[in-house]
Amino acid sequence: MKSRTRQPRIAPMRRLVAACGVWLLALGAPAPTLAQVAAIASDLWRVAAGTLVEPDAVASGGAAPLWTPAVVLSGSFARVRVGIETIHAPSEIGVNGGIAAVGVRLGDLGTLNAVYGHIGLGDLVRTETSPEGLTGSLPAYAQLLSLGAARQVSPALVAGAAFRLQSGRLADRGRTQVGLDVGVVYSIMPGFRLGVTTRFWDPTLGRAEKASSYALGGEYRTPGFPMWGTEAAFVARYGATLLHGESPQHLISGGLALGNALELDAGTAYEEAAGESVWRGRFGLTVGAGRYRIVVARDGGVNGFGATYRFGLAASFR
């Protein structure tokens, strides 16, 4: 007797739905192809990226080396930084994941960054003639191991590269692929940074290249001014992400930073899904205490379907 999956109620998040080729396991459909496995490995990480209030290309949090390899620990900064983050979406979507990153400054040689991440889509089960699910669930997840290096090439330029080992699994099919990502961040003038980066780029330009993306972003931080007993600054950001065969995604955000103790950010992301315009609100809160920084971020989702949350802790050691 043929099997099919029970489809949980999922909002019009087109890329996630399309990536979950699990639906192709429905009655009479073939097993997912390697291309679909590669797609879910990429698109599940886009759910995590949706919680970023800053553009990928100029990311600076504890897990920043996942989003761009151009991340350094400067001379006046710590020698080691450790970041741990978790991603959680509502049960209707069932996406959960975690990211762990370590950055080590190696003197004049630059910074060595290592990242491990795992994110999955749960609660997918097979059914037969009855709507009751069979024992066991269908695995659908992506994981990533990354090792990269970044260097302050000049006072205004940071460049980095990272070797990525990425794998994904969709039901009974799995795929592992390697990639090489590159990124640069250039400080055009005081307070303004411009960055470009790749994610999951296949240097052979093979089939896996369809799962890659390209991002650019800019950030402007105003000169400091006194507020509530500390030095404050306003921050404005813009980012764009280019995906194969899809319209660019745009992010506009801004916030208020109160020294190193508190930063409030909010913004909106725009994309086109199935020919319709989709706006998604984003919010971020960063609290600093000594060597520690705590991050809470929220992606509002689409069509009121439910938010995705990111919780993070970063610690710096001299």
C-alpha cells in the first residue's frame, strides 16, 4: 500500500514549502531528488536568517560567521568570542535549530572562525488510508560545519573566506556538499560599513549552485551623543539578498544603541512570493553586561501565521 505524508498547516512561506519536497512523498509521488534535498538544506537556513535585523553581509553577532566569513576580532577586542543561538518557529511550522560559533584572534594573521549549525523541520509523519500517522517521523533537516579565516587587510577593509561542509536529509534521501564562501566589509567613512558576501556558494557552479545566495548590505551609525547617562547612537541599515530564479529580498531596519549596554532594533523585510508582495516585520533586542551579550530577535512571519524567534548568548574573553 502506498504511503503519503500528513501535511501540517503551513503558511504561504513559498521557499520553505517548496524546499520541503517531503510533499512529493504523497500518494504515488517519487522520492525527493538530490536537488530537492539541497533546496531544503538551504531554505531551512533562510528561516533562521529571517530573524536577523541586520543584513547578512554586515552581521556582527555571536553567530555572525555563519552569515558572512568577514568577521574579525580587532586588536582592542577580545582574543576569543563564543556564540550560541537557538531558532524556534511555532508548531504549525515546526522549525527548530541551533548554532554554535567560536572565533579566535591569531595576532596579525587574523581571526579563525568555526561554526556548527543544525536546523530541522519536525512533526512530519507518514499516513496510509487512515489520517492517523504511522509510528516514527520523517527526518527533514540541514546541518552545517564551517571553518574560515578573516583578516583586517587595511584599516578600512576586512576580507574573509570559509570552507563549508553542508548536508541535508529529506525522508530517505540525503546529500552532502561542500562550498566556499567569501565576504568583504569596507568602512567607507566613519560610522558607515558596506559589505558583500556569498552563502553556500558552489565554486564548481554545479547543481548545488542553485541553493546559493548572494547578499549585500550597508550600515550607518551616527556619531555618539549623550543620552540617559551614556553615549548613544542611531543606526540605519539596508540589505538585499539575491536568490536563484527569485526576486531579490530587501531589508530595511534601524535602531538605537545605548553604549554597549542596550540596543533596540526594528525593521521590515520585503519579498515576492507566488506573485504577491510579502512584508515581514522584525524586532531585535541586545543586552550587554560585561563580557556577555544576550540577543532576542523576532521575525513576524507572513499573513499572521506565527513568528520565528532567535535567542542568543555571546561571550568575549581577553
